[in-house]
Amino acid sequence: MKLPYLIDLIAVGVFAVSGCLAAGRKSLDWVGVLVIAVVTAMGGGTLRDLLLNRHPLYWTVDPNFLYVIAGAVVVTIAYVRYRPPPEHSLLIVDAIGLSIYSIVGAQIAEDLGRPAAIAVVMGTLTGTAGGVIRDMLVNDIPILFREGYLYATAAMVGATLYVLTQDALGRESAAFLGMATVAALRFVSIIWKWKLPRFKIEDWSSP
């Protein structure tokens, strides 16, 4: 059983909110905000479908995704006009979207008959690519490469756990376990600044 359709729409809406917040920090106009919201919400899934040769692209046959994005943009703009967004709000909503999309991407790859390793890669890509594109467009260091926060690592661990526990737990339970793992790793890394070891070459000199 695939993740419920409503959860997929929630993930799109959450990523659209994160796009709005990123665009708002750069004082973009409303069209710019909408563009950033769209690429944030659907960039990862679109890239996944292209790599998997999955046609037509998911959002071209289901306009509900676009409606949800538009609604998220309107609600977010209206909200921040009267109240400032909470501290770390961008990281929080991004973590929620990451947790859902990482598992959605893995499930789609599985449904197309791809092996488990490819499902993990596609889950990670689906969850992270939209945020990377968003940050590049607003001229920020992509969240994937920022020091102090587990991002792609969280997505990869959650997608791997989902793949490995399906036989024991069933597909739906494994999916929710994977999502909870991604979200937990993201939130813990934000709170305690968890990070991977750095690779650095000392005294590098070109030949």
C-alpha cells in the first residue's frame, strides 16, 4: 500500500511553505515567491521522474499539486503579514517535507521495479533536490551543504530503514517508521548541531 494521497499533498504544501519563507527572506515579489515555492515543492519529484523515465510527470496529470502550492503561498503570505514566522521555521517545515518525500520517492522507485539501492537513492533525491534548487535560486548555500545539520544523511538513513524493515513490519508501517526516523534525525541535528566528519586536505599545493 502506498503512502496516502493526502500525505503526499501535505508534503507538497509543506515544501511550498519553505519556498515562500526562503523567498520572503530575499524580499522577492509575489511571482518570485510562487516560482520558488513551485520549484521547492516539485523539483525533487520532477528530477526523480525524469531519471526513472516515469512519464507523464506526476504533477502534469494531477493539478491538485499546483492548487495546494498556490494555497500554501497565499496562506503563508497572509500569515507573515501579521505575524513573523517562528524562529527556525524554514528548517522545521523543510524537515517535515523531507521526511515524507524521502519515503514517497523510494516507494515510487520500488513500484517501477527498481532495486532497493536505487529506491534509497531516489528517495534521498526526491527529499533533498527541491531544497537545493530553492537555495541556489535565492543565492544561499544549499542546505545540503551547510555545516551542522544532517540533511541528505537523514533522508538516506530513513529511506534505508524503510527498505530494510518492509518484510518485518509491512510496507505502510515501514514507511511511517522511515518518515519518523528522517524527521527525528533532522530535528536532533538542528537542536544539537550534529554533523558528519569533515574531509580536509592540509597544506594542499598544486603540482
